[in-house]
Amino acid sequence: MRAAQPLGDCYAGKSPGGSAAVSSMLEEASLSRLSARYEKRFVRAYASRVAIVTGGGSGIGLALARRLAGSGARVILADLQGDRVEEAAESIIREGGLALAVKVNVTDFSCVDDLVRRISVENGRLDFLFNNAGIAVGGGVHHYSIEDWRKMVEVNLLGVVNGVHAAYRVMKEQGFGHIVNTASAAALGPSGRSVGYTATKHAVFGLSISLRGQAAMHGVKVSVLCPAFVKTDMLVGGGKYGKELVPLTAEELNRMIDALKPISPDAFALKALNAVSRNEAIFLESRMARVMWWVYRLSPLLGMRLDHLMVQSSPLGRTLR
């Protein structure tokens, strides 16, 4: 498969210190061990399969696509960032993988539907849809414009709905397939720093766990990924199409990110694809996020209080004023 081609007019629109270097080396060593452990399982699960990954031009989407292609899957990277997704697909091809780049606006159902139908017809099947595209708008609710709300809902929620609506019908008809939606650890409780983003991710989480039972009757699997802190563009400024309404200083931002101890997109993708290969309903990588989820489930009031304290004690608190 060659990197290429939009589907028509509807497609639009830290210097590492010693400790950071050591952490990076330890993560790479851990990834190597996990890769070796999962290799046979990934080949069984993904070799010769056809997978569409939205938001595939960067971050988690690109990391998922690379791992899938490395396991023998045919990967279609769909992203609004045309040049970037082309480069991403070409890099996978250079590594020996099968990849196709398509510029897609996930908020346009007709474009998503055309992509899903075209790929399923050309390949005779569609095994996976990774609904991964998303944006974030940082700041207090009083800083949002109504357009900020609309954009988050259109991309984060309706973008997933469009993918599900297009792919589910194809998968139901063929009697198999796996829809994987990227929500967030923020979907599992309160998140006072990112109200709009969190609202959309709660909806994605609810959609996913509710559809799973219905889809199983037709041989279709549904999983939801809940990343916590991953080193992507979204962690700094909301991503290419998101924004930070009350910017932090560079010092505050670096201090906040260091405190979060984010993992690499590749580390998240490796563990997420292991969960998907095992048909896990919910994948939550962060131990701290799992603890917070259990606290919130046991005592919602305590969970909300802890979230409030964490926001107020960090540089993020200033941006809510």
C-alpha cells in the first residue's frame, strides 16, 4: 500500500537531564522486554488484518499504527493533518510496513463513511477501527467560547460517533470486527481542569461500554482506551487543533509535566494493543488513575474533593480563576 490520496473535496478542514536520560533508557528496556513477550500474540491478533486509525498522523494514533504495521497489519492512517499523515505513512512503509495515508475530517460523517466503505470493499474486510482523533481546550469554563464547546463535542464525541456509525454497520454485516475508542482517564471521574474535554470523554466511555454488549450479539468487539498522561502534543496546548486559553509559563508547564510523569506514546500503544488483543473492555494504563477511579466509585464525594485539591495545589489552579 502506498502513502497517498485524499478521498475528495469533503476532506478539510526539554533538554534532557541525567534523570530524564535514565528514565528514557529504562522505558526503552521495558518496551523491548514487553515487545518480545507480546510478539507472537500480536502476530496472531493483527497480522494480515485491516485497521483504520484516526488521528494517525501523530501521538498515540501514530504509535498504534506503527505497532499494528510492525505486527503485519495493513494500516490506514486517517488525519486532518495532510502533510503530517503522509510523512507518518511513508515512515511506516520505510520500516517495511503496509500503510496508507488519507486526509480525513472526522466531524464530517459522509467523509468517514466513504473511507470505511472504500477500505472495506478494497480489502474485502475491515478488522479494526481505532477512533483516536481528539482535541483539548484548556482553561476555565468561563474562558470557553461557544465555539470551543462545539469544537470539542464535534471532534471528541461526534468524531467517534461518526466512526462507530460507519464501521459498526460494516462489521455487523461481515460478522466480525473490533471498534476501539480512545477516551481518557478523565472519563472515569471528575476533572476540574478540563471540564469540556472531560465531558466529551465521559460520553465516549459511556458509548463504548454500552455498545459492547449489543455488538457482541453480532460478533463485533468494542473496547475503550483510557490514557492518563502521555507525551503527546495534546498534553501541551491541546494538540494541533486544540488550545490553551490561559497559558502557563514555560517553567510552570515543565514543572507540571514532570510531576505528571507522562509515558511515551509507544509505551501506551504497546500496552493498549495487548489489551485489545485480549478483548479487554476497558484499558487504563496508569496506576494512579486506577486508584482514583476506585476512590470515585466507592465515594464520589471523596473523589471530587481529591480532584479539587489536586487542581488547587498545582499551577493549573491559576488558569481557572
